[in-house]
Amino acid sequence: MQTQTFAGWGEREYTIQLRAGDSPDDYSAVAGGSGLAVDSFHKVRLQQPDRTWWLLCFGRYPNLQAAKQALDNLPAHLRGPGVWPRRVGPLQTEISR
């Protein structure tokens, strides 16, 4: 799984944030064991002032409604606290810092 910058994505598109943390070490295992297309998972690196933060996101959706519908259809083990549709525009801004 390569690191995603969302280059070429529209700022109003959405993805689903599945995880956030200081290490992406288990992200490939999560994607591989999900039963979903591994190439639909996105590893995102965000540089914070005091540390590097990693996100695991899933999918590419044209709007919030489509992302919410996709979230509702994710396998139960991928849904839970901290899983939410995320607009790509703010992520693009954070990534470019």
C-alpha cells in the first residue's frame, strides 16, 4: 500500500477514515484481511508540528451521501468509533504542509 496524497482528486470528494495513529504498521494487514479490494485503501501521512500522524482511509466518493452509504456497507469489523467520512480538500491542505 502506497502513501496517498489525493493528487488529482477533487477537493469536494470524500474518503472514509478508518484509523488514525502514530504508526501505519498494521494498515496493510487490516486492508488485506478486510475482504475488500486492497487498492481501495489509502495510507495517508500527515506531518504535525510535533510528530507524524498516519491515517488509513478507504474508497473514493463523489459526495458525503455516497461516503455515508459506503460506510454503512463496510464490514462490521471496519466500522466503529473514529470511523467517518472525510472530505478530501482539508486532507490535501494538511498533506501539503
